[in-house]
Amino acid sequence: MKTLVLGPGGREHAIVQALRADPVVSEVRCAPGNAGIAKEVPVYPIDVSSPQLVVELCQELQPDLVVVGPEALLAAGVTNALQAAGFAVFGPTHQAAKLESSKAFAKEVMHAAGVPTGDAKTAVNLEQLEAALDEFDAPYVVKDDGLAAGKGVIVTSDRDAAIAHGRDIFSGGDPVLVEEFLEGPEVSVFVIADGADGVAMTPAQDFKRVFNDDEGANTGGMGAYTPLEWLPENFTDDVMEQVARPVLKEMADRGTPFTGVLYCGLTVTNKGIQVIEFNARFGDPETQPVLARLKTPLGQLLKAAADGKLRATFPTITFHDHSAVGVVMAAEGYPEAPQAGAQITGVAEAAKLEGVSILHAGTTAGSSGEFTASGGRLLTVVATGDDLATARDSAYAAVEHISVPNGHYRTDIAAKAISGDITIPGA
């Protein structure tokens, strides 16, 4: 089976590596890829946000399966164009991807499907924003209704800061969503869906804030780990029955069946599972440790979903018993103003450590065989181990081998899970 992965980041690097491990996959290619991916498979530096250019590339390469990574490509209709040209695609159409590209639409679908989620109000001007804030007690949750790469939300007890964030969103032309604050630990569950049904992958937890102890600005994610041993028994079964299947049925009933990853962003509250939001693709950085544990062949799994044969072929997804931790290394100034040009050293040495994988995102190849910073999130250092503490120790041991001048990373990824400091309200 010949495959093509679309996207430039650490998520796509992880997908490429998992596809290469599938014995049925004979060929893996990536567009546009990045410096790390280019050392493993052929890459094609095209503008993958252009459906026409992607179709032309596929007509040249003739892949048996195209895996769409980033949300912007889905919203641009790349899946629609590829399906119209006769290619099998893992990734929803732009109509189905509206579950991510419009938070208000996602809330509408959840309410129609009876899915548990917090109350929310949509505002299109300052007066409506202030009225919505009046309806909810602090802390205020203010979100960009559109795509914001995981960085369009602010959670604050400062009303002025909430209003300022709303003004920024309005200035970009999007509506604002003001939501009820949901108290409890957050969990990410990827559901592989084939338009009619789905199968859940192992839950993960990511770290959105830039600094330790969840301080500082929101980012695309600074690290993640799996499994989550503190979750209630049968958690993923509950997610499927309470969240995923009702949403997939509602989308199918609307004539926009969802094929791809239904990323369920959840909070575990004293009222049970509550949905924060949906994404329409694999999350970054959760994908990196999740796929590091995957035992089910990824290429065969995604092809079955793309062909609408998921449940018949893979009624369950299996994972290795080991744990996995991913630590994101970021450039100076990330997330507000990442600085390019820093020379990244020590990557090859870190990659030699047992159980360690270095997944690239915002890097370019340097002349000396090392790498240069060209984006915000540069690398995800992923390590596996017999337990979470061992995996975490290995990940940070690898991080210490790598130098990014003036770069930064969080030092507390998975720490609370290991120390037993994660509690579910009311439990």
C-alpha cells in the first residue's frame, strides 16, 4: 500500500514513522514534510493548502491512501478535492470538519445529539460579548469560533482581559464563543471514524500553557503523555457511548458523515464527562506519544476507516503495555514571537538513547548535518518505558542532550500523574 501524508509538523512525523512500521505499507511519502521527515522518506515542498496542487501531486504519485494532517487543509476542502479525483482519503470533508472550524457549529451538533457539554453563548460584537460574560461567573472562557491552532482561547478571572481577548478575535473577523468553565482534569481521546461508527484510541493528556504549572500563554501544546492510569474504569467506552457515537450519528443524519479523527477534547468533572471542543484531526503533541504505543498497524487502520470498513476490520485498537511521554522543545519567543535561526545541536546523540524518538516540526536542515530553528515548536522528544516515570526520565534525559540557544521547554510533563496529584472533582 502506497501512502501520502500531508502536513509539516511533529504530528505528521509521528504518522510517517507509524506508517513505515506497518508491514502492508510499501511506500510512505510526505508533503511538504520537514527536515526530520526528509531524512526518512521523500518529501514534496508544495503548498498543501491548495487542493489543486495536492490533487496534481496525487495524480503523479498514485497513493492508495492519503492522510491529511493539519486542520487548515481540511477546512480548505483538500479531502473533497481528492475524493472527487478518486483517491482514498483519511480526513473529513470540509463540511464535516466544521466540527473544528466552527466552535458554535460543534455546540449545535452536541446539543442536537444530546452530548454533555458546558453552556455557551456566541457573540459577534462587544455588546453581545459583555452580555455573555455577565451570564457566566469567573473564570471566563473566551474562544475564537474559528481555527486558531489551539491558541484561540483564554481562561481568566480578569474580565478586562476576557474583553480584550474578544476584541482581538473580532478584529480578525471571527465570532466569539463565551463558555461555562468546566472544572476537572482535561483528557484527549482520538476516535478513528469511518462515517458510520468509530473506535477509540488510548486517552492522552496534553499541556497547553507555555510554562510549568500551567502558567503563561496558550500554545499549540508543550507536551503529552499516555496512558492515563488515573481515569475511571471503562472511560473510553463511556466516551464512545456518550460522545463519539451520538455525534457521528448526528453528522451522518445531516448528510455530512465524518471520516477521520474525531478528536474529543474532554474535561472529567463531578458531573461526569463534558466535551470542551472537537477537533477534526490528530492532535499535536498527543499524537506523538499515542502512536509510540500503537500496536495495531496504522496504515491498515486508516485505510479501513477511509473505505468505510472500520468496525468489520478493526473492532478494537490495541496498544503496547509501555508508557510514552513527549516533551516539546520550542524556539525563543514562542508562542508570541518565535525567533528563527538558532542552531539546534545534539539531536543525533539524543536519538541514540534507548526508547527515544525525535520528531521534527519547525526545523530546517543545516549544512553540518544538524538543524536550524524555523518555527515555534521545533521538536517533540518522545520516550517509552515500562512505566510513566521511566518514560518521563528517558524523555528528559534525551532533552538534556539537545541544545536550542534561548529555547525553552516545560519540565513538568506527566509529573502530577506520577506523583498522584491529579484528582477528579467529587471522586
